[in-house]
Amino acid sequence: MARSIAILVRHGDYQQVPDTPSAHQPYPLNGEGESQAHETAQLLHDMIVGNEWILESSIDSSRMLRAWQTAMIIADRLAGQGTFPLRIDSFDALAERSVGCLANLTTAEIEAILQQDPRVPDPPADWKADSHYRLPVQGAESLLEAGKRVATHLVESMAALPPAGHDRVKIFVGHGGAFRHAACHLGVLKLAQVRQLSMHHCLPILLEYLPGGDWCHIGGDWKVRTGHTGHTD
């Protein structure tokens, strides 16, 4: 039976502002991130050709610049092989967890603002990594809520693919925290595993979308955390 495979790619390394937990930072890939994206493009090309997979003609990307740039490098490199004409479709649904109106402030600034607001309690010490916690401000969401948003997009995108007689793959470029929590919603990871794992920049995770609507992890390695960094992306 032909398989439907989602390839999840975390964006390449970028110019992240230190100690700033917002994953909505608008900065581009750095040189290392560009190199990672080029290497991944070749890896994906070899994987797709070697397995004789059909590649869907669109890459779904987060709208964040670093994700879009990663998707463009992958698309250009694959198209440069003369094999895969691709387009990039950008979606808000693939963004990382939003901290709402506190976006792009430092951890200290966020906590100071919350302390000045008599309506809200102080956040827990590990609020940046707490999957359930949502900052009590306009536009914020929890990591699990972000993961649910991404999981819904993945399900709808894969379910909408037309029938095919061969294994086919679709590439999604987004963010590590949201992808991991999406994997939890899809039954691929347990919630306890989410904190223990991250995603390597640009190295793909392959999830198979099964006919009954279930998902399974069929390729690519999660990054095992060696210590808590305080960041969620």
C-alpha cells in the first residue's frame, strides 16, 4: 500500500536575541543556518530519489523569515537538481508558540511586566518550558495550544493529498517546540518526552500518516536535550 509521509524540518540557525523567549523574532538565518539548509536539501533529494518517493509540489512553511528562508533554500536546491518543481506556501498555523503582546522582550522584562500587573500571579519558575502554561496576556498561547494548531494543519494537509499509487511525501518547515508538541497531539511522542527532546536545526523528522488517521515516526532522530536552555524553539 502506498504511504503518505510528512517530512518535518526545523528551520536553520538564526540571529536569535539572547535570553528572549519569543519565537516570533523576525531575524534571518545566519551563515550556519544557510549551510544547514543547503545540506538538508541535498539530504532530502537523495532520500526522495533513493526511495522513489513522489514529492508534493508545495512546501508548507511557517511565515517566520528563518523558516521561509529555509524552505526557499530547500526548494531552490531541489529544483536545481532538475527534478522537483516546488512552490512555498506560508501559514500562520505553523508558527511557534506565541507569547502575545510580550513578544521579543527578554525573560527579565516579561517577568517584570507581570509583577507590575495586580491581576495576574507570578509565572512559575519554569514557565518557558511548561507545556501547559499560557502567559496571562493578550495573544499568548501555551506550547500545547501551539502544538495543537500545528497538528491540525498537518492532519488537514496530509488528509487532503490526492490518492497516489506510490509513496508520496510532503515537506513542512517550522519550529522545534511546536513540532514536538504537535507530535504529542498526534500520538507520536508522550508529553513526558517533549521536555527531554528537541529538534536538530534542519535535520528532518519523518512521520507516516496512516490510512486510519494515526501517525508513526518512521525516520530521523530527535535531539536529546543535555540541559535546559530556557528556550522553546
